[in-house]
Amino acid sequence: MANTKSAKKANRSSLRKRQYNLNTKNKLKTAFKLLRKSIIIGGVETQSALSNAYSALDKAVKSNFVPKNRADRKKSRLAKLIARSSKTNE
């Protein structure tokens, strides 16, 4: 339990940041899940799901939740995954 005034304020701040980070994490996980599901099903939804995943990653980078290079690597791997799946569907 925080004793000093500044420690109490820091605790409130960390709780707000924790909630924000959990929301961002859940948005990323949901976007990736929907993308993988749309790849399995196939169709037009794949491009919109990829766009949503890119957007979620870019927003996470903007808020310093994910480092830029990690986001770029994930984007690259998602694009490769879609390319492989489109080849096998043909």
C-alpha cells in the first residue's frame, strides 16, 4: 500500500496505464485472430482484416506500446502469410 502522496498518485497513474495497455493488447490480439480466421476462410475479408491489423499495430507503435521494428517485423510476417495462403488457394 502506498504511504506518501506521490506514491498514491503514481499508483493511480500506473492503474490508468495498465488499463490502456490491456486494451491495446486485446485490440492487437483480436486483429491478428480475425486476420488468421479470414485467411483460413479466404475471400475479400482478408484485405480488410490485414488493414485492421496494420492499423492496430501502427496505433500501438504510436503510443510506444510496441517498438517500431517489432511492428514492422509482424507486418512483414503477416504479409508473407497472406501471400503463401493465396498461392495455396489458387
